[in-house]
Amino acid sequence: KQHPGWLREMEHEGKLIAWGEEKKDEAHGHHA
């Protein structure tokens, strides 16, 4: 999977996971 430059930078800081999880949760509509 190819990620944009900003996503790659965030991934190095571990923020990509937090951001991705938050967006996925919103997109899927709360599947806790």
C-alpha cells in the first residue's frame, strides 16, 4: 500500500495508527 508523504511521516511518529483508527471507527459507524 502506498501512503502519501504526510501519512508516512505520521506513521513514523505512531500517529498514523491513532488517526487511522479514529477515521475507521467514524467511517464504519462505531464498531467498538
